[in-house]
Amino acid sequence: MLSPFLIEEITKETGTVVLEESALFPSVGTALLQLYEDELGDLRNFDSEYLMKWLPTILVDGLQIAEKVEMTRNVDDIHAKMTKFAFRSVCQHPAVKVVCEVTGCPVCSSIAEAVSKNTGRIVYYLKCENSRAKRETSAFYRLGPALEELREKEKVEETSGNIS
């Protein structure tokens, strides 16, 4: 089994996402994350309120990915709502839908990556919903443990010989 620390190191070094114990695949949002940082700077240098305000601006005004983007946070739950999302029809296509169900499209995945980098915490992509009537796409995320906490736990387990 891969440890959380090893998973993070693999992700950082290779630009991959780790699913379950050993399924690795390229992260689909990394290129967009780089565009966000080109505009805002290193996301680790800002508080989460700053990211929640300015990431939607980049998605709407800079990249024109949606007509409107709203991001809200309620403790550890994050919701990104995109009105007239440019890729909605692609995400709803049966051949692509499975990607949206597992990791999110590149946009939804990049939002999770941006939040993770900003908060220093793992971000779980929960789901994406599309409303034809409202012409909205909503992505839901949950903040997990801090990466630093996982590193410390890994060190303790390693020194006590409890790594499987």
C-alpha cells in the first residue's frame, strides 16, 4: 500500500493523481493550475478568501470558461457553481462523463488542485451536477487532512515500524 506521504511525493514529482493503492494517471487540471498561478502568483501565499474571490474572476474574465462562477465554503465543504459553463456539453457526453464522475473535468480538477495548494490540505472531489434549466454546473469538494499532518504521521509510523 502506498503511504499518504509517498502518494504526495509521486503527485508532486510526476504530475499524477493517485487513486486507491496504485492507480496512477496524469492530473487533468495541472495546466490550468499553472495558468491560475501565472495570474495570481504562488497560491500558497494567500488566504482562502482571496482564492475564493479571485479564482472565479480568472475563470470568467481571463479564460472565459463560464459566464459566471461562484465559489463558497462552509467549513470543509466547497461548492463551485459555474453558469453557462463552456464545457458543459462535453462533460455530459457519455464517453467523457466517467472522467467527470471520477476526477472532474480539467476545470473542476484544477479548482480542487488550486484549493489544495492554497490550503495545504487534501481536497476530495465529490461530484459534479448539471442543471439544464438553470444552465449551471456545480462541483462539490470536501477538504481533507493537512498534508503536513500526514507527513508527520508517516514519520511517526516509520520510526515505530508500523508502515505496511
